Amino acid sequence: MLRFTEDHEWLRLDGEVATVGITAHAAEQLGDLVFIELPKVGARLKKGEAAAVVESVKAASDVYAPVDGEVIETNEAAVAEPASVGADPQGEGWLYKVRLSDPSALDALMDEAAYAQIAK
């Protein structure tokens, strides 16, 4: 299941674990990424709070937690090679994985068709 936020994050659910990243639209708007700061494994995130930072030659941008949960893994390859996030934001460019506190929180997120309407 793939879901999106109005702040241009995506979330892919696999059981009770969600993989999170920035959307292709966000990556395109930011341009070439030069720095990424990810949350620490074990961090407890609250929906809407800044969870990560992506910085491009144009600007720095917070990546907000789309759901409450505990960070269980981060994509260190993205930290080592920030351009990989821009090249494949919804694939190899994922940022972190979180174990959901409340799976029903996904109901508040947009599906792909709804997100496409705001990402024009």
C-alpha cells in the first residue's frame, strides 16, 4: 500500500513497517541533493514532526513524519550518496523505516490519485 502526505512524503506499508521517503515531485522541486540527515534508529516519531532533513543546492527542507512510530532502519546509502534520493526517490532513495504505532493512521493519508491532484 502506497500513501502520500500534503508535504510530499510517501509511505509504503509492509505489515506493520512503513518505508518513508520524499516524492518524485519533491525531489524534482529540490533539485540536486547534497546532504541528508536521517533520524536515529530507535527514535520515536510523532506525525507532523520533522524527522529528517534533505538539502539541495537550492534549499534545505524538513521531511515530516507521516505517522507515529519508532524508527527501525535508516538508508545509510542515501546519506553517503544524496543524489541517489533524487535519482530514485520512491525506490532506492527511501529514507527510513518506521514501525507504526497505529496502523489506522494510514487512513488520513492520500492515495496516489489524490496526491497527483496536488502535485501538479
